[in-house]
Amino acid sequence: MPTYPVKEIIDDQPTFEKPLSEILSECKRGGAIKVLTPLEYVTDRQRRWYKGVCLPHLVKHDENRESAAWWDREIKTLCDGLNLLKPEYLCMANGEIISRLTTKGVGKRNMSAFIEEILAKSVELSWGISPPDADLRKK
């Protein structure tokens, strides 16, 4: 799913890396277009790094073969998730309410701090996680 950042605003209209007609031609029936504020876009990219780079790396290199869900809980526990992330409450089929930590709705500052905690823990525990690559973000 491609993302098209707004490059410029000209005559009150956004411009993108390719014509809007080409972007819209990629839409499929039942799909949607989502508009993000600059702040939402940054935190969206941070969450994508966490779920698309960090967690898969840990799963791939885990000798115990733990799942992404296990690593998600482990990282949130070890990397100050209680202070930096938001609680999410779920109602189970049996009526029990459980809570878990989520990155949804977390602001740029807290996501940045969470990523810094992950990278520090990665060095301490030799996880080998690479920080987000600024050069890749520009593409």
C-alpha cells in the first residue's frame, strides 16, 4: 500500500510525487483514502517501523521462536510502555475485560521515546535492531 506525502501546496492544492489522477487510479472498490496530518504521518511511520522492522527482526532472530505477539508484549514491558503508550481495553467472548498497551493514538514525542528505549535495550541485550533509516523515509 503506497503512501504519497504532500510535497507542496500550490494555489491551495496539494501536490504529490506523481499526478493525483495516477494516485486515484490505484484505488480499488471497497478501498479507502486516508488523509493524515503531518503529526499523524510521523507517528504512522514510527508505528510502521515498530511493526514492520523491529518486531519481524526480533522474531526472525529469536532462538526460542517466540511470536510477534510475544515480542510485542515483551518490548512494551521492557521499554517503558506503561508510561509511553496507551492502554486499550478489550471485552472477551466470556465477558472478561482485559487491557493491553497499544501504539495507536500515541503522539510523536512518546513514540520517539519508545523507539529510543527499544534501541537502548537492543544494545544492552544484543538484539541487533537498526534505527529507522532517514534515507529510506524520503523515498
